[in-house]
Amino acid sequence: MTPVEIPEIRRRVRQAIEQARQTAATRREQTAAAERDYARFLSEVAEPVFRVFAAAIKAEGYAFLIATPSGGLRLESERSREDAIEIALDTAEAPVVMGRATRGRGRRMVATERPLREGAAVSDLTEEDVLAFLLAEIVPLVAR
């Protein structure tokens, strides 16, 4: 077995560094596009559905408020702020809109988290995706 030559090692290190730079640049571009799509999605798709949904469940006797924390949308119970359903953009890996639900159970909290729609790009999410998520997550909050 022959030892690897120093010029070969340096060439491979430069290749690895260049690949890392290209990957980071691509990721930044994808994240920026997802953030633009997410801002549109929040204002044009998700927020109207959240507002109508909150009004509908209020008419059924369940008081929930809409909150708009930075970069997200939250439906929270007027009785317990621990009981909430929210959506937010997660850019830790590939950008994805995540749905989260929290429920207080005495002293402990139960939390669930999942993509709004598995495998969907932010720009592909619809009102139906938002409504399906809200309907699935409201059940444990009102079934007490």
C-alpha cells in the first residue's frame, strides 16, 4: 500500500471545502424561498382558516383566541394558555411547515409535532391541509 501524497490530500481537502460551500449556498437559497412562501402562506391561507375555525369552535362553546407570534400562528384556549395548536416554519433541515399541539394534563405537558402535510413544499400547502390539521388536533382539547 502506498502512502497518499500531500498534493492529493490538499486537492481532496479543497474539493470537500468547495462542496460544503456549494451545499450551504443552496441551503440558504432554499431557506430564503421557503421563508417567502411561508409569509404568503400565513397571510393568505393559514390565518383566514384559523380565524374561521376559531369562530366556529367558539360558536360551539369552546373559547379560543388567535395569536400571531413572530413567524407563526397559534390557536390557544382562553381557559388555559397551555392548550394550544400552532404552526411554524422549521428550517433546521429541509424547510417544512410544522404543526404543534400542546395540552396541559395537571402538572405535565403533552406535546405533539408533525409536518402539516408530509413531504409537501411550503408553496404546495392548501386551506384543506390547515383545516385537516386543526380538526385532528382540536379533538383532544375539547374531548375532556
